Amino acid sequence: MDITEVADRLAIAETLALYCRGIDRCDGALLAAVFTPDARIDYGDGAKSPEETIPGLVAALGAMRLTQHNISNTVMRLSGDTAKAETNCVALHIIPTPEGETELVVGGRYLDRLEKREGRWRIAERLYVMDWNRTSPATMQLAGGMFDGLQRRGTRGTDDPSAAWWDSD
């Protein structure tokens, strides 16, 4: 593996991580930036463009109190300015319901075809494969015991503590 391939692999990993950040912060602009403009995105309900997919995705996830997408075990195959990647994902969703909050945990994989355009790796095609899921009443605690001292909480959008942290450079 030469230094160019190492750099490309790191750049692809960054693109995949930025997708997760965009999803969890409900940042439509960041999500659009990780896909090519002509990308096809298929979460299992048919392939759609980023313009068709991202607004509905942000609205659906924005209705949840929080999500956290954790990716791991990425296998990549590079060929010039194109690549394929299979990436495991476990995503936590806290969903408000009339009966209280529900915790949905979903395990699956992203099958991505990426392209390097203008020196930047972006997702040109994404297929999502759901492998498993679990739904239960949420048990997350925000107060009491050691949680009383943990006052910095994640939120959606620019109110998240990371927004000011990234802007402080």
C-alpha cells in the first residue's frame, strides 16, 4: 500500500464519519456535502437522489430526541478515483411516544460506492442493509447520582456543544 492509498483510505473514513455527524446533528448541509450531487441513496425503500432523501431524513430524525450512529469494521476496495466500502453501523434512536420514550437500536451495514471528484471523496451510491434491531422502553437517565455533574448534553443542530467548539479555531 503506497502513501496515496493510505491518504485515500483516511479521506474515505472521514467522509463516512462526517455522514454520521450530519445524521446525528440533523445537519442537512453536511449530509449533502458527503454525497455526490448525482448520488443514489437507497435505505431499502428505493434509490433516490440526495435532494429527495435528505430533507425527509433530517425531518424524521429531528423528531427524535437523539440519535447516535457508530460505525466500525470498514472494508474498502480502491481502484483509482473510485472505491467500494462496506461499513458496519449500530445506531441508537431515542423516540418520544405518548407512553414515554422508546429506545430503538438498529444494526446494519452501509454498502457505498465512492468517487473522488475535485480531490475529495464522496458517496456516489449508498445501499443500507439492516441486520437486526431492538426496541424497548428507554432507560436513559439524565439526573441523579453521577449524572447530576454531567451538564453538557448533546442536542440537534447548532445548539450542540460541538458547534461552538469547532467554530472556536
